[in-house]
Amino acid sequence: MKTIQEWTDENSLIKDLIDLKEVLWINPKYEPFQAGIKNLPLNDGNVKDAEERLNRFAPYIAKVFPETSKQNGIIESPIADIPHMKQKLEQMYGASLPGNFLLKCDNALPISGSIKARGGIYEVLKHAEDLAIQQGLLTHETDYAVLDSEEFKNFFSEYSIAVGSTGNLGLSIGIMSAKLGFKVTVHMSADAKKWKKDLLRSKGVTVIEYKEDYSKAVEEGRKQALSLPNCYFVDDENSHDLFLGYAVAAIRLKKQLEDLKITVDENHPLFVYLPCGVGGGPGGVAFGLKLIFQDSVHCFFAEPTHSPCMLLGLVTGLHDQVSVQDFGIDNITSADGLAVGRPSGFVGRTIEPLLSGSYSVSDDELFRLLSTMADSENIYLEPSALAGVLGPVKLISEAEGKEYIQNHHLTDKMKNATHLMWATGGSMVPKETMEEYYRKGKNLSL
């Protein structure tokens, strides 16, 4: 591998990342959809299969998680119009921001209160279905509500599930696995918040804590799974199932936008800003969106300045062969869901031709945006969920963003644009913790 000096001589953006500066990077490997999709390992058939599986499980979900019964067991979040936040962003950054501003409220997803309720819950359900079908206990024609029975709980109790997490994925995997009857262990990195560990333990989940970061938690989870019979490891770094669970969000989003009478086409571009940790959640969502909206959607990842792992992986082309620590970046951030030092190689390579770009945000900025969102829209998010909110500002006011708009012939279309920020978590944050976040944001805004 090149030395840091060689990398920074070759690319000034890498020096800015090392200096913990906020950056906007436009992906030089971004391709028109039909070219970009050609050599990818997954397709729309895989996403439809995942959607059908979630539909089969809906009667069970509605039965065991009553909060989903209004939606008949479909785990989905609303879209919020955020005009007041748009005005605040224009004031804060002295920029005119054309287009419609929406928030995809995955902070309000039922069961585990974050985007991880999509991929994490889906992978556990798929594993449960595979086991039950193999044993002749279930067919696709069965009413899956039967899974809520002593027979199935006893059956699943013979099996265990393990995962490594900074917090939110662990919540989704832990809550869902325990509900089905699996023995489940969540390996938590140093960044994981205490309340997340406490909540998991209250559900009967075994939580193992590490002083090191996310990569160590994943490594130990993988080791445990290999050493135990009947133990299934949810591999956040490489899982196709997690990725497809997230991708189903795009099918649901299409209908939501139609219901809101929002057009997405060549003259009405959709810009989507996705907070990114290891990459599975935003990668899966972006993949699904590109399958549906093709060249009319422009997806950007957002990462903390202290943990820009996917950005480094893409900029260097080394993907999972490089970590932020290799460049002297500490991977310490209040955006705990994004505190990842090494990106998913599978996601990086899959999303590379489909991703418009990526940017980084400082922790202080996340807190300022957190308190501003609370004041302007009465929506309370965890710090990592605010990373997407800065996207339109970066795109519209920075030189690289302006160039992207011009190169893709979008200048005259920006007034018709929809900017969708993906709010990845927040509703399960304890009240006193959220008040602390809010106060910090207010103090930084003075």
C-alpha cells in the first residue's frame, strides 16, 4: 500500500479527511444506470423476493408487535414534510436551497426505532423461515402467525444467533431473535450507548462489551458463531440478506411518494442523503432506489468526519482493505451508529457505479442540526440521523456539488427537485439522553 504522504500528494481530499475537515466528494466511477447495474451480484428479482418474504411474515409481526397492527404487520416509517427546517438551513448556511425537503422517518420505525429494523429484522426472519421450512414445520402457504407458539419457540431455542454492532443493528437482531425464541448474543463495540445494552438485556439478550471499536465486535461475533453448533452469524460487513432487507424500503418509498403526488422523473430529480456506517443500510436503500428510479435518483452517503470509512474505501479504491485508523483518523464520534473504521467491501464494490457521491459532517454540526430539527419541526433524532440533513447544503453551495448539478444537466431542474434526508434513528433514545443531546446542540448554536 502507498504511504500516507503518497496518498495525500495524489489526492488533496485525503489530506482534508485526515485533517478532519468536512468534505464533499463526487464519485468519478458513477455511471448511467443501465451501464452501472450490468455486473452487480444482485437484481430486482432478489429485492422482490425479500419483499414477498416480509409480506409472508406480516401476520406474525402484527400479532407479536401490536404497534405494527395498524399497518398489518408491515414495518414501515412515514415521510415528513420539513419546510421549517429548510428555512433554518437557508438561514444557518446563507444559501438558497431550491426544491422540496422531506424527511424519511426511520427514527419512527416500529420494533427497534432505526433503519436497522429493515435489514436486521429481515435477516433474522429469513433465517427462521429457512430453518422451519427445512424441518417441514412451515410452507410459504402457512399463516405465519403460527410462529407465535410454544412449538416454534421451543424449536428456535435449539439455535442461536450472534452479531457485532455499534448499537442499532444489535437492537434489531436482538429484539427480533429473542421474540422468536432464539438464543442471541450481541457483541457491542465501545461506541455502543449504555441504554441500548440495557434494553437488550431486558429482552433476554446476552450482551458482550468490548473496549475496542466495531471491527473487534464483529470479529468476536464471527468467532463465537464458528465455535458453536447451530449458531448463525449476522455479518453486517458482507451480508446479502441484510442488504436486500434494506432495499425493500425503495419499493415502499415509491408508493409513499405517489400517495404524496410527488413526481420523480428526468425533469423532477430525487436526491437522497443517507447516513453511512459500514454501508449495508444506505447501500441497500440506494441500490433499491436506483433499481426503481434509475437515472432520476441521485444518492449521497453521509459520514462523521472522525469515521469516514466508506468514503476512504471509495476514494482509494481499496474498499475493505483500508481503515480510517490506517490514516491516523481515530473513529471516535458521538454518531455511534456510524462509528465504523473499516467499510464493507461487498457494499462498496456493489454501490460504486450507482453512488453519486459522499460527504462528511463534524459532530458539532450534527448536534447543531439536532437541536434545530427539534425546534423547527418538533422531530427528535439521534446524532447520526442528522448526517443526511446537511446534504442539500453541500450539494447546492459547494463547488463540487455545483459542478455535479451542471454536468448532469440538472441546473434548470433543481426548482422541481425533491431532497429526501434519511433519518436513521432516534425514537428509542431515553428522554434524559435526548435532552442532553438537545442542550449540547443549543449551546453549540450560541
